[in-house]
Amino acid sequence: MSATERLYYHDSHLLEFDARVVDVRERDAGAIAVILDRTAFYPTGGGQPNDTGILGQARVVDCIDAESEGVLHVIQGPAPESGELVHGRIDAPRRLDHMQQHTGQHILSAALVRLFDAATRSFRVMEHWCEIDVELDNPTNEKIEQAVDLANQTIWANRPVEIRQVSSAEAASLPLRKEPAREGELRLIEISDFDVTPCGGTHANATGEVGVIAVRSWERAKGLTRIQFMAGLRVVNDYRKANRTANHAAGLFSTGRDDTPALIARLIEENKNLTRRVRELDTIACRVEAEGLIRSSKATGKVRIISRVFSDRDADSLKNLALALIAHPDVVALLGSRNGDTARLVFARSTDLAGDMSTLMREACAVINGRGGGKPEIAQGGGTASDKLESAIETAAAGFKVQSGK
């Protein structure tokens, strides 16, 4: 038996209580944990995070279920003495949030079972939303929306939510949504005419307290359907955030909020066409630029090593220029571009020359704290030491001369 009587088992709305200190102990990194003879603080478990609040003169920052030892209240501030009578106060907004999420999960999970016989295999309350992993085959938006609609109809019916303590024998005769994880006396959460399931978490007194359920997204994960959802005040806060974002986007385009998606889709398509046209023009411009660079360069023997460093030139344009240069015979192109702390490199050679550009690229990337590679004829890479870009190209030029025996 636990050393701590768990008051939240009987009343999830209990926010203040008095208790006697059973033990005070030091944990890792100097943290202090207090064990009480009774507590309303919920410890992390069952996918639900712990409560926080005040205990005596200290702040409760974590609660840990130590099973037979009791509940460990990890505190910051003055520690009480063993045997002392202390007053505890739960942070009400956090408790309400967790009650809404956990009760909401029961309702949504029950709806998925009723509609699609899709059992919930795991549940997690995250910082901004919740996740359930469900055995839902062939998931679709329509199926999940049906479950959400049934869940919300159940919420708005304001069905009573009752806590029942039953024996294993009694539980065996009940239509439990999931099998109990342990033997002995069980704590059941019963939503009138809708769901009965064993659970140790904190829950609403009636479904209406949950307010509303909304699904953010879903995906297939590890053979299950992972659903991100939220309930209660989280839905309101998420709507406010999403509405501000949608209105801001609409304002940027001088259109109505509901017209924004179609306008953005049209602009994206137009941008794709413009980008494609810009690339075509860049290829033409690089040919002209290459002609100028070759005319202004001097050959070493019969080989022309053309090295240049540009500012804010993207990788595609850098490659286009390199390809335009090596379309001419006896040319080695050692090109770089600097964009803030980012360095880009493209090395290439004419097909009539020998030399391994991939090897030169790896050596140059070591200078700029990066990596790269490619083929003997052309290679690309990059790094974070853009201030050493010129040194990297000089290293490549010297390396090519060694490779070619010049």
C-alpha cells in the first residue's frame, strides 16, 4: 500500500488540502522531495503530466509516483520538517487543462471504438496538444471528422462522469473499453451511457466541462494512426492563434481570410512559372558570362584555371556558370559563393582534361568546415567558414596543378 492517500482519486476538483509530512529527502542535483500522508497533487502517469502548485512555503515543480513509497513532491523553496502539518494548493488552470485533455481523450477514444472499432493503444498530453495512437485502418479525414463530431455531441450532452471503485470480479462483468492493466481493486471512469474504462487520471464531473474537441492533424505511425487533438481551452487558444495568422496572411494579400488559400495557390503556381523562366534566362546569361571570363583569363600552358568568388549566388546559378565554362576546351572552373556564414563551391573541368574534381572538393571543404563530393568531372560542396572561401579555392587550384603535373 502507498504511504500517501491519493485524494485526486476521489475528487479531481479538489485544489486545496492539508497534510502531514511523512518524509523529506534529497534527490539528484540537490532537489528536495517531500512525501505526505495525503495529497491532491497528481504525479506524472498514464500519459498525463503532473500537477504543480504550492506546498507550505515552497513551490511544487514536479510530482513523481514512487508507488509503495508514496508521491514525491519535488519542491523549490523552504523545505518543511518531517511531521509538520502543511497546506497544499494546486495550480487551478493546469489542473483544469489536464482534466479537459484527459476526459476529452476518453470521449474521443470511445467515439473511435463505437464508430470504427478502433482501440486506442497510447495517449500523451503534450505541451500544446495531445496524441493518441489508434488501431484505425484506412484512416481518412472523413472518418476522423465523424469521430470528432460524435465526441462533441457527447460533450454538449453534458453526460455525468462518475468515478467507481470495483473489484476485478465486478469489472469482468462490465463493458470496459480496454482491459485493466492490473489485478485487484480498480478505479473506473464512467461516462453515462457512453464509456467505461479503468484510469487513474483526473477527470471532469460532466462532459460539458471539456467544452470542445478539435483534431489538428493525423498520420500513420508504427502501424497505427496517430491523431493530434486538443480539448477545452487549448482549442480556444489554438483558434485565436490560427485566426490571427489567417487574418495576417489575408492582410498581406489585401483579401478576405477565406479567399486567401485560393489566392496563395495561384501565386505559388505563378512563382513556379517565374522561377522556371528565371532559370532558363540564367542559363543563357551564364553562357555570356563564361565567354567574358574566358576572354579575360590567362592560360597556364594550354589550361585555363578560372577561379571566382561571388556574393549571394545560389547553387544552381553557380553550377550553370561552371557548366558554361567547361563547355569550352581546356578549362578548369573553381567557383565559390558566400552568403553570410554559408559557403558554396562548384568545381568542374572540361572533358578533354584529366583531374579529379571530387578529390579537390573534399580537400577544399575541409578548409571551410564542410563537406562535398561528386564526379571526377564536376563536384559540389559547402561549409560554414565562408571567410576561408578564397583559401579553399587556392587549395583546389594548387591541388589541380599537382594532379596534372603542372
